[in-house]
Amino acid sequence: MSETRGSLIGQLFNWVRWPLALGILIFLGWQNREQFQQLLENEIRWHFLGLAFLVCFGAIILTFYRWYLLVWALDFPFTFRDALRLGFLGYLFNYVSPGAVGGDLVKAVLMVREQKERRMVAVATILLDRILGLLALLIVGASASLFVEQKIDRLSEITALMWGSCILGLIGLVVMLHPATPNSWWLRLLQKLPKVGGIVTDVATAISMYQSRRRVVALTMVISIFGHFGIISSFYFCARAIAPLADVPGYVTHLLLIPPAEIVGVFVPTPGGLGALEGAVQTAYQLAGAAGGVGLLAAGAYRATTIFIAGIGGIYYAAARRQIQSLMDAERQDDAVPSDSSTDGSSV
């Protein structure tokens, strides 16, 4: 009975999340309707839009390469072509699953079905990829606060939070890569826990393998930082495309303001953060003193570039629709069958 109720709630949420996202966009548009009319009279600078697309596309390819390196470091039979295919599919499913984690879930399901051995270790690479990406985003935002000359009201708390999260994240990364971690008493204690102990064991195995390839983890952090520079640059070019330079916050200010907005888009459970990201960017632009509506239009232009890129995932999906659907159906069947093992990956 409880499983049926949970399924109904999940289906209801799937129906609600799109109207919720569209409702947020409609509200934001109505709230800035007068400013929109003024901005739409400006000439669109198409070369900036083209540059925004190219930079965003390159940054996303970098994130796929980051994940490929993390999988390659664990000696999986995995190619960069595989990373592109699953990466674009995950990017597509960001728009048909709640929040940005929806694409990660699809990547995990498809990857564990293709990797017959060490399935939870394979899933651990996706989790680590997400953690490193988030840590790099915080590093970019926190570091930018040192170079922004403009004083922005009500941003000191957000900056302090980014710095605190940065420090904690770096400490966690150092602990993970410390030689004593795989054999630590607290990790052995976690491995003895029921149900999750097997998962912890597989994750610990992944950590042990990364111990001998710390340079790969360091390289993925560098790649992550460059990737976020690309994403934030895309936002800046989108703003330059639709508004005069005087109405657009500076580039360094973007490096400070966009990371918190991106985090909001990740954790709010709308398709691809739709509506949440746009509202957060609009608020960030207003804090920086930008003209009304500029942030919302810039975020809308950036959204259009990501939808075009997600369309590449649609091509992959169309080419292998039946295979992908069968893998997803098989995963659902596995989830419905009780299992005494927690290490075979069926709980993903």
C-alpha cells in the first residue's frame, strides 16, 4: 500500500513540476513586463549569442571529459565516446526529471547496466563528479569575492557561506585522498551497517583506487574550474547580447553572482532548474544594480543555449530509444524485487 502511495505521489510530482516551473517564469515575466518592453527595443547582438553558445558547449564537453577521467582512473572499460553519449543523455533528462540530479540518475542507471562488474563503484564516479563540480563552482564564486570592487548589499552572508562550504569541501577532499582513510576505523564501522554497508564498501574501494591516482583527481578539479568559467562566461555573453554594456554587471561580478544562482537551480526540483535559475539570476542582477529585467532575459538566453545542447542528447535518445527504455524498465523491475545483497547495484 505504501509503495502504491509513493508511486502516485511521484507521478503527481512529475505532472506538477512543469506547471510550477512555467508558473514561476510567467510571474517573473509579468513582474518585469515594463522593463522587457524597453529591452526588446534594443538591437540583439547575435555575435555575443553565438559566442555564448560555443563557450557553453565547450564547457559542457569539459564536464563530460572530467567524468571520463574519473571513470578511466578506476580501470573501467569506458571510452570518451561513452562519456559523451551518457553525458548528453543525462543532460537531456535534466529537463524531463526533477532537478539537475535527474540526469545523474539516468546516467547511473544506464552505466550500471553496461558495467556488469563493480556497479556501485561505477555509480560512485557519478557522485564524485557531482561533488567535484559543486566544489569547483564554490571555489570560483568565493575567489571572485576577493576581486570584486563593487560593494553589493546583502551578499556578505552568501559569500561567507561559499567560503565556509569551500573550506569544508577541500578538507573533505583531502580526507578522501589521505592514505589512512580506506583503513580508518570509522569507515570500517560504516561498512558493517545493514543495507548500506555494501555500498560503503564499494565506495571505499573507489577511494582506495583514487589514492594511487591523485593527479587525476587534481586534474578533474582544474577542469571543473575551467568549465565553470565557461558557463559563467556564457551568462555574461548572453547579457551582452540583449542589453547595453552599461546595464550589465561586470565579468568579475558575474563570477561572484552566478555560482549561488546555479546552486539554486540545481537543488530546486523543477525540470533542469527551470524558473528557479532564472529567478535566482534576476535577483543576483538586481543586487548588483543592473537594470530591471536584464538578469531574467540573460538567463532566458542562456536557457535557450542549454536547450539546444540538450537536443544533442535527444539525437542519442532517438538513435537508441528502445535499448534505453529496456534498460530503464529492467532497473524498475529490479527495484521492485527484494534482494538480500546491497552490493549488486540494484538499489540504484
